Amino acid sequence: MANRLELLEATCTGLVRRMVSLPRAISRAVDHGLDLMRADGNRHQFPPPNHVPMQPHHHHHPPPPLDPPVTANLQPDWVFLAGFEQQFGIVHPFFYACRFAEALKMARDEQKLVFLYLHSPDHPFTPQFCKATLCSEVVVEFLDANFVSWGGGVDGGDGLHMATTLRPASFPFCAVVAPCSGDSLAVIQQIEGPVTPEELVEILQTTLEEQGLAFGHEREKTEEKRIADLRWRQEQDAAYSASLQADQEKVPKLENRTLHQDNAIANAQDVKILLRFPNGERKEKAFSCMDKIEAIFAFIDSLGLLGIGRNYRLVSSFPKKAYGVDQMKMTLKHAGIYPGATLFIELV
């Protein structure tokens, strides 16, 4: 990651609009290791009030109104998300309900850029932009597949800190940013004023392609490693098949058929699941393709992580699907979680 940041800083003149210093309140969180539970207590145990679980299909019906006394006790990150869903519905980019510094850390870990949205609720262009552009299916799927998304209101919390730092000329305001060494932040792209879904996706796609020029060498090495790993697995499978065929020739034909079927099933069992928790923690676990969705829930419950109770569901980002109580008895293969997937744990 250090090489990636050095490469980004070295190409600032062509790819980065400007470098800014993080506000002290945010940089302090970065310096102290982003210890979520120490900094914010058990805030991840309290989902937004009246939060309606996202259905697997997209719709645009807003959830019930918020209860003001309960909302007043929420952290600023939850307030933004709860208020956003109250007004514009639950189909929106996967905004992490966390401090901005935590989103930067996740972007570092996953080697992604951050999509930053500063929400100005009183601006006349804000409602139409949120409903028609930010919550459109094409924008939601593109952001969830390519960015770590974070949003905040300009009236408080980290949203106010970032608005003071970035000084938007107009709203709606979106930016593509990347963490740099020290307390610096690279503003790679910023979008000010209303844009259509197609215009926003085109701007973001162009930004990713320009960054690809800077990070091309690193991505080439990653792709080479992926191809090498795939070739190694193919060679292992070929060697295993040859050994299996030799064993089959030594036993009766009926036993050969049974042995072949058993090994074929065993060879198809490997399903790798990457679980991402609301606090940024990640866990990887292998399951059988014939395991049911409830096996993943049982594994999560066995971890006993703070902030994760019994009321949650699993969400895949691209294509976006949700797995809850109604899908418990589906096998991983039948649910489309094969040969692997990244699943978000979403509190409901």
C-alpha cells in the first residue's frame, strides 16, 4: 500500500486536482488506529430507528417517518443515513455508517478510492439529485462495485469537517478521494452541481481509467498473480484427476463409479466467503456449495463480535442481493453464492 500511495503522490500533477490536509478531528482518528469501540462505544449496536430492510429487488417507496426524540440520540453518521433513507428510500449506494477516517482505512485495506458525498439538505438541487441520480440503479451498482462510499451531512460531524476543508462551491457535491501519507488527502475528482446518472457514471468511469494509468503496473502484477494461481489450481486438478483415474482402474467398475462421484462432489465443495462487518473488520471462511445460508449465519454468531446481535442480514454488492430469514434454507449454490462471494453484514 505504501508503494501505491507514493505512486499516487508522484503523479499528482496529472491525476490529482489538489492535496488537502485532513481536519484535526479526523486525522487524530487515523493516528490512533481507528479503534471503533474505544472511540465511539457501542454505537454500531444501534441501527437507525424505523430502518426498513432492503429487499432483493429495487423500489423507491420511502420508509415510515423517523421518531425525532430517538434520532436526536444517534451518532452523526447514523443520523445522515437514517435521514437519507427517510426522505429518499432504502435504494442507495452502500454508505458506511462510520467515521470518515474509518472509510479511509477500509479504502487503504481494499486498495480502492473513496466516493465522498456531502449532503446539504436545504439546497434546492439536493432532493432531485438524490432521487434521480444518487439513488438510480446504475449509479448504485457502479459505486458498490468500485468504491468505498461515505456520506455525511454538512450540518454536523465529519460531514461538516470535510465541507469546511473541501469548501464546495455549490451543491450537490461529490468527490473521489484517496488517502495519502501523513495527514494529507488527495482530491482526485469532484463533481459540483446537479448531474444525470449517466453523466455521474461517465465521470467516475473516466476517473478510474485515469487512475489505472498510474496504478497500471500494480494491477498488472495482481492480474499476473491471479493467472498464475489459476494455472496452479488447474495443474493440481489435472494431477488429481490423473491420480483418481489410476485408482479407479484398480477397483471394480461399480466402486469406480461411486468413488468418482464422491470425489467430484468433494471437489465442488469449496466455496470461499469474505464477510465484511460494519466496523470494517473482515473474516474469510470456506463452506460447501451444498451448505445452506443458515451455515453462514451460524458462523457469524459463533464469532461473538461486539455490535453484531441477532438482527442482521447478508448483502452482496454486485449484483446486489439480500439474504435473510426467507433464504435460510437455500444452498449456497442455489443462492448464486458459488464459487465465492463478498457479503456485507447489514444491521436491520
